[in-house]
Amino acid sequence: MKKKILIVLSLCLLSNFCFAGIVVQNGIIPLGYDIRYDEDCFRVDNPKEFSCDFIMELASLNGSLMWEFNSKNTETPFHFMTGIELGFSRHGFFSMTFPMVFEFTLVKFEKTMIELQVNPNLGIGFGIKGGEYFFYSPSIDVTFGRKDRKWFYGGVGISSEGTFSAAQYEGYGNNIYIGAFIGLHVFVGVRFPTW
């Protein structure tokens, strides 16, 4: 219990040291296009497979812990967040990525605002059946939140995600796996106020 309290206190101190607010964000991709290419030189009957299907089911689930820098300055039209994101993909991968969220204010109202959020989000994927893969999950979203950049916000947009791995076996050929998904991205988050 003491370790957990120390970790939380350390995060808060680091956040304030960097003049950044702590942000927790969770998102899903509920529908879209699932694209896969699988080449296996050891599979004699069908060494190359390609598919592209539209699905309406949970394709991805992710959660982020980030720091939003300069969050106290609500007048500037640009903010930046970074941290760590953990997720699970329908391709059978657990992922760990490092979001770099660029936020641009589009419209401000009396108490609320609309922003554009762009995130390249690169990292690594771990397959359920083993293996490590290059993993990417970029998104572009429109977000709705409070003008003072505190507490709850949410958004919707387009996100894609994918994994890539390749190996070459001398005398046999290549093993290549590409799994990609592009679809609707929906998320909610909480911006904790800085002190």
C-alpha cells in the first residue's frame, strides 16, 4: 500500500514540476475496416492470404495516462500531451504506445470549447501467441470540453491501428504479417487540475 501511495505522490510531484496537468483518457474503436495480409513461406497450401472486411464489433480498447503541458494557460490555442498508453486489439495484441497528442483550439464558447486532437501514437505490440511487433495507432479527433481545461472531456474521430512483422528464411522465403484497422474512434477523458 505504501508503494502505491509513493507512486501516486511521485506522479503528482512530477506533474507539477513539469507545469503539466495529469490526464486520464480511455477510448474504443467500435466499428470500421479490418485489413490483413499474411505471408507464410512454410504454409505450402496457401502461402499468401489477404482480407478486407467491414466489422461492427469492439476492435480496440485503450487507456492512457498523460501529462498536458501548460494546461493552466487556457488562452493559448495549442497544447501538448504525452505519456503512456496500454491497449488491446482485436488482432490479438496487447500494445504499449507513447502518445504525443497535439491539441488545437477550434472554437471557444462561454464555458466550453471544441478542439482538434492529433496523435501519431507509436509503440510495440505483444502477441497473445507470442512475438513482439511494431505497433501504431494514430488518430485525429474532434474533442469537446470545458474552457478552463479541467475535469471531463470527450471526443470522436477516426483512428487506425496496425501491427507489422517480417522475417526472411534463407532458402525458404519470407514470413510477413500486416494487420491494420481503420474506423470510428470514441473516447472520454479527465483532466485533473494543476495546483
